[in-house]
Amino acid sequence: MTRSALAVHGTLSRGVLAVTFLVSLAVLFTPGDDVPPAFFGVDKVVHVVLFAALAVAGRWAGVPARLLALLLTGYALVSEVVQALAPLDRSGSVGDWLADVLGVALGLLAWAGIARGRASR
């Protein structure tokens, strides 16, 4: 009997979560001078994708959905406050936080769809 790699909540899934979190630290806390210019709206897409990836990786690692949603929403809020207050030459924004929360929701929905697909096999 074979098991899907996505069903394993082991070292690989925790490693993916750790790497995804490290990438998020780099993306969210890079000083403004080092952030490349982008087209209008690209930063919102980056926020959505980043937090969706965190949500999917967290669920794969076995973090319960409600706890993960709470943790990631809090992380998003803290990241925006730090961007606004720290000398990073970045600006915190409610819009970015909302994009983060949308990413969390989409990631959790994506994982639920993956789980349903696995269960129906």
C-alpha cells in the first residue's frame, strides 16, 4: 500500500514549512532600498501567494486549520506593524494585511480541496 507524499506530516513537510517561513521573513522584512520596483498591484499578489503558501505548508505539516489561521493572521499583523515602525524604509498597510488574510483563506481552502481529493480516491 503506497501513501501520498502529501499525506505525510514528517520531516519533509516540516522542512517545507520552515523554508517557506524563512522566505516570508526575507520578503516581509527586507529593507525598502533592497526591494525591486514592480508594477502596480504586484505587491498584493506577492502577499496573497506568500501567505497561501504558508497556509498550505502549515496544513501539510499537520498544524490544525484554526490554529494556523490565527497564527498566520497574527504574523501578518505583526509584519505590517514592524514594517510601519521599524527603520526598514517600508510601510505597513491595512491593504497588505488584508491581502495576507486573503492568502491564508485561499491556502486553507486549497488544502481542504487537496484533502477532499485524496479522501475520494
